[in-house]
Amino acid sequence: MAQAQLGYVFIWVDDVIGAVEFYERTFGITRRTIRENGPLGLYAELETGPTTLAIADTREARAIFPDGFRLNDPAQAPGAFQVTFVTPD
């Protein structure tokens, strides 16, 4: 049986463009796509090697998780989630 590989890491944010620009500026990650996803808001993908970093509007999260979820809020303690980038420097 073939081993499964991690394909996507999703982050839902209120400001997709701002998040994409942060990852581009801070880590030099290349933008693959940003597109309008109808009533779900903007959706973006960034090239990070074999795993894609996907950034989507919180409207999409509300549709996917109709029973609720905890928004990412810098004023609150972080959720139990981590995205780690390894760079040469």
C-alpha cells in the first residue's frame, strides 16, 4: 500500500490578501493562485514544496463547520496548531 502524503495545510483568515502577502514577504513563498470562491470569499494557495499552504476566507470555514469553530484571534491564546517552515538561514 502506498504511504499517504500531506497535501494541504489550511488556514482560515479574515484577510486572505494580507495573509498571502505576509507569507510571501516573510518567508519568500511563491503564490500559486488567489481566486474568488463565490459566497465563500477568497481562496489562495502558496507553493511550499510537496505540501500546499491554502489560505481561505473565514466564510468558507463557517460553511464547512456549521456547528461552529474558534476563530483565529491574535488577542486570544493560540489554538493547538502549528505550521513550521524550515529555511536555509
